[in-house]
Amino acid sequence: MLFLQLFESHLRNLRESPGRFHPDAPKYHPHPVG
């Protein structure tokens, strides 16, 4: 049961902060200067 609790908490963390898991987001790709 402990594994299920950890898995659910992991999915909850993924759902609460989806930004960092989307490398295609423009704000995570700064434009090169120069």
C-alpha cells in the first residue's frame, strides 16, 4: 500500500506542476543573444 501512496503523490506532483515537464514551452527556451 505504501507504494500506491507514493505513486499517487508522484502523479499529484506531476499534475500540480506540468510546466517543467513540457520542454516545448517557450518560457523554458530562452532565445540566444547575439
